[in-house]
Amino acid sequence: MSYVATILILIGSIFSALAALGILRFPDLYTRLHAAAKAGPLGAGLILLGAGAASGDLLTFLRCLFGLVFLIFVSPVSAHLLARAALKSGDAPVNTTSINEYRDSK
Amino acid sequence: MIEIAANIAFAILGLGLLATVVRVILGPTLADRILGLDTLTTLGIGLIAVFAVRSGFYLYVDIAVALALLGFISTVAFARYLLSRGSP
């Protein structure tokens, strides 16, 4: 169980760092959101699952599982809400973005 | 062995926090800064979970879950503010 927890924690922290790298390097908000929305369920969620596996306690594992399920439900909602708010307040995508259905439907 | 993995995870998450703080400072628009703060909260959840493993106090997992809830609420509030503010 300790090996599983170690691997889960390392994979989760690497996913979190890659999401932060994407936030630093991508050209505009919408591509950055694409990287950041994965940091919740994959990065923090896998670390939580690893912590639950490391504890060896069923109740702690269930709480970690609840945190993971909550992150899976919540992360797309907040990313969609932020993208919609930015698009409505006139934050233009980068020039190489070819599809913008919100602009075309107006 | 899991202590070494926790230390490595601390280092990796610290680098991620540093990159996100740079984006929050640089971020050209308000939405970029909101995104950066949301990601800071997410990285904080991971950091607290790793700290729970490192110290052996698994009560910290509850704090991580509560921080996830708080981060979602704050992002929704900031997005509503961005919507109500309109175009600058």
C-alpha cells in the first residue's frame, strides 16, 4: 500500500507542476484554462488519493475519495464559468484560435 | 520511503507555486489573475495533503477538502464579479 501511495503522490505532484508550467507558458486565458482545469482532479485529486492510501484507515480514505469526487464535479464548472465570464467581458482569444462558436452565433 | 517521496513532492509543488505566482503578478487581464489564484488554491490542496502524509496527522486531509470548497466558492464569486463588471 505504501508503494501505491508513493507513486500516486509523485504522479499528482508532477501533474500539478505541469499545470503550473502551462499557466506560465501558454499564450492566452483560454489555453491556460485548459491546463489549469486538469490541476484540480488530476493533480490535487491524485495526491489526496495517495494520502488516503498512505493512511491505511478506511474513514480517512473515504474522506479523501470525497475530496476527489468533489474536485471532479467542481473543476469543470469553475473553468466553464471563468471562460464564459472572460469571453462576455471582451477578453479576446489569441490570433491562432480558429474556432470561436460564441462569436459566430451572435 | 514515503518521507522521501513527500519531500520530492514538496519541491515539485513549490516550483509549481512559484510559476503560478509569476503568472498572477504578470497576468495581463483580471481573468488571468483569477485563474492564477484558483490554481494557487489547487496547489495548496495538494501541499496540505502531502503535509498530512509527511507529518502523520491525517486530520489535515479535512482542511484540504475544506480548502477545495472555499476555492470553488471564491472562483465563482470572482467570475460573477467579472460578469457584472462588464468590459473595461
